[in-house]
Amino acid sequence: TPSQGTVQVQVTAGPYQKSSLEGRLTLAPEQRLTLTRLRLQHQAFTWENVGTLTVVRSPQGRLDLQRFALRNGRQEISARGILIPEGGMTADLHIQHVQILPYMRLLAPETGLVAGEATLHLSLHGTLAHPQGEGGLHLTSLRWQQHDLGEVHGQVQMRGTAVGVDLRWRDRKQELLHLSGEAHLGTR
């Protein structure tokens, strides 16, 4: 019979105070971590899991994230994927209805703050050293200093360290800007 146990963690101090997780851990040839409750809190941001979060590690070392979903109001981040010991991977990431302004204030408070909502769907494959991916990006209800800025819709592609975009900024059905190009994120 496999060894089983429960896991409970509460963060009581620091920037992630009030964050917590609880679940079950099964140690057998196939190791399984099942989190029934995951709560991540940083300042005024609180994200909680939607359903059970399960990670399985096979005897060969393959990691399988079966379902990961966090929600904050109607904002949701979800992912699933597989990581193979030799470096291969497949993953799907979905970010839906995420409010841009609070995260801009947290990450770059000195910038001109843009409000709106972001949705991203990204499918990844390849290896960790050379990831490949494609997806869609949608920025809606964009506002800056009480001015409506319209919407941005487009496609994103990853090829190793190169990230390509094809984005269209529209305001009331009129295209204002079409941005298409590629940037290399590698270090030299």
C-alpha cells in the first residue's frame, strides 16, 4: 500500500501573509500531490483554486499537471501540462478577464497606468531549452486617464528565445495600429 499523508501550510508573516494550501500526498511508484485548497495572497490580491489541483510524477520522472486553476472574482488563470525528464514538454495556459491596472501598479508603479482586461491563451510544446508556442492575446476595455483606448487583439508565437507578435489596436472598429514583428529574449 502507498504511503499517504496530508499537507497543510499557512504563511503567517511577510508579503504573502494569509496564503495557504492544504491537500494530500501519496508516495508510491506513482507520486501524487492533490491540493484541495490553495490560496495565494499578496497585498490586496487574493487568488484561490477552482476545484482540485493535481500533480502526478510517474516512476520514470514524468510530471503531469492535470489541472491548475486559480480565480479572483471573474479573473481566472488555468494551466495543464506535461514535463518529461529529458526536457520535452506540452502545456496550455489560459488567462481570462485579468484586470490590468492593479498589476501594473504592483509591477511598474512609475509607468503611465493603463486600465483594461487581458485574456491570453498560449499552447506550448518542445523542450525547456527550446520552447515553441502559439496563442492569442486580447486586451479589452482599455483606458488611460479617463480616455477610452479601444482594444488590442492578436497572435503571439514563441520559437526558442524569439517571440513574435501580430497585434491590431482598434478603436470603434477602426484600426489605429498594426504591429507585427519579432524580438529575441536570449542573453548574450
